[in-house]
Amino acid sequence: MPEGALVGTRRALLTLPLAMLAAGCATSPPAAARPAAGGSPVAGSPPAPPVPETLKFSGTTLDGATYDAAQLAGKPAVLWFWAPWCATCAGEAQSVADDQEEYAGRLTFLGVAGMGTTKAMREFVADMDVGAVTHLNDPTGKIWKRFAIFEQSTYVLLDAAGTMVTRSYLDDQQLTAALKKLVA
């Protein structure tokens, strides 16, 4: 191939993507079809639910990941405030694990661990087999204070709108009844 033709071919190959972009042949979907910042598509999908004040908090999981409670918006949620040395909490762990499995997809459980070391909290989760529940590490009690929690074990039940419907100790039977009402 003569050198002039080779240069022309290279130039054409380099300008082809720009020509395709100008002609609307880009490989990315148009902006209206791409997901919005919240992750759901702008067109054709319901809008993300508003985040109520009760869910405007964040924390760190026992694994060290950042957790934004805004992701709980739109579904009922159960916040379980527990401590790693609490015998009552240990007694509730099996029910929490069972309920989390039974109600998966319909409500979310979030453990909020406090009054202990991270090591003790991780051991509690492993020993009590509640690892399927996300647990926040709240050693300073910031989230506990936000919900006016003064003792473990306390449940905070939030409806789909984020309204607090329960803030109390609940035994297994009370928790089961409250969850049935929450998802009804």
C-alpha cells in the first residue's frame, strides 16, 4: 500500500469514533436511559423513595465498610440495638437470624452493636450465627443516642415511610407479632 494511502486510512480510523459520536452512534445509551445517581433509571422506573429523617445517618459495619441508612428507605426496617456481653441479646440472636431469613426482601434487619470492643462484637456475630444481618459498630453510641436507646436489647421498628412504630424490648413472641403487622 502506498504511504499516502496508509496515512489516509489511519486518519479515517482515528476520526471514525468522532464521526459516530456526532451521528448519535455512541456506544453509551442516551442520558435519559442511563441510571441516575441513585442507581435507578431515570425514564420508565419509579423514583427512588424519599429518605426520611430517621434514616439520615451512616455508620461503619463490623467489617469496616461504610453504611448509609438511606438504603433502607421504602421498606420496613428493624434496628436491633445489642451489646456483645448481653445475655438477653444472645438469647434473641437465633430469632433475629430466623426472622431475617423469613422476611428477606420484605424488610431489612440492621444490628447496631455498642458497649463493647469491635473484636467482641465480631465474636458475638460469629458465635451467635447472625452474620446474614448487617451490623454497625457504634462504640461511641452515636446511633444509640440518635434513637434514644438507653439499654440493650432494644428494637426500633420503622415502617416503609421511615416512621418509628416501636422502640422497645420485645420478646420473641412480641417481635413475631410486630413483624407480621409491619409487613402486612
